[in-house]
Amino acid sequence: MPFRQAAMENIYTLPNLLTLSRIVACPVLGWSIVHDEFYLATGLLVYAGLTDLVDGFLARRFNMHSVLGTILDPAADKTLMTTLTITLAMKDLIPVPLAAIILGRDVLLSLAALYIRYTTLPAPKTFTRYWDFSIPSAEVRPTGISKVNTALQLLLMGTATISPILPVEISTPLTALQYVWIVAGTTIWSGASYVFARDGFRVVSSVAKKRPPTPPSPPTQP
């Protein structure tokens, strides 16, 4: 039985390119934190925040939405968060146990995303088609608590990153975010929400349905 033609979409959009630029900037961000270049790190964080706002605006304003964009955007956030978590923990700017909770959640969600991609990919399921994101299969739908968690994590990581260059001591707000385990609690809660929520992701109909042939018109009566 022949396979149906999978639907394709344009993935080469400006919002996707801006999102990719945030991912590419992450290694430089990690290097700058490890080598105490906190001014450069702060600048890269500002860049990441601005491009995150701009790509979302462009996607909405000019209808540049894509299924790949729903995957790339949270992937860019997680790449940024992973980079900050590892390097800031290395510099003792955030607690190691908190870093382990954040990284553990992200690893589990990444494995779940790989499984969902495989199960929702239209046949034939080949290695090439699996990594061809112009073939949509499922889109990620962030839960409400996951948005809150991302905001709190970015607040913590951003505050920890800029703390070495600030002229004032900010250990009190850092302690409140870290050791009261606000971020740890929302991290665990948001991870569980993807497991139990029904709208954490949506399967996209990616099979191009062929229209039935138009029946011939009846002959006209003389």
C-alpha cells in the first residue's frame, strides 16, 4: 500500500532564524561566565531576551508560525537555561542541588519529546524523516505553570549572572529564590504538568489528503 505524501511547511522564517541565533549564542554565554566575563554574559542575556520578544512578535504579526517554531522556541529557552544552570553552578552562584533538579527535569522532558516525535511522525518512519522538521508531527503547548517556572528560572539566572557586576549586594533576593526553593518547587510542578496535562502537546495532521476526483458532468440532453 503506497504511503501518502506528508505535508511540508516553510521552516526558513525570520523568527526561526532569530531563535536559532539564541541557541548559537549559548556556548559564548557559557564561556563568558566560566571566565568571569560577566559584562559580556549580561549583554548576551539582554540579546536573548530581546530576540525572544521580537521573534514572537514577527510570528504573530506576519503569520510566520510554524510547527518547527513551537519546537525551536522552547528548545532555545532550555539551551539557554541549561547553559546558565551548569556554568552558574560551577561558579557557586546557584546551589548545585537546585541545578540538579533543573537539569534532571529537562533531560526527562527531552526524552519524552523524542518519543512523541517518533510516535506522531507520519509513515514511513525513517532516520532522515525523523530529523526533517519540515515534516510536522506534533507541536508543543506550554502549560501555565511551565510559563511561570520559566519566568522564575530566568529571574534567578539573570540575577545570579549580573550579581558580580552590580555595585550593591543582592544576596537576600538570591537566597529567597534559591533556599526557600521557589524555583525548585515550580520546576518539579511544571515537569509533572507536562506528564498529566492533556494539552501539553498537540498532534498535527501532517498527511496531505488527496481530494477525490471530480465526477464527470452528465451529458447534456439534446
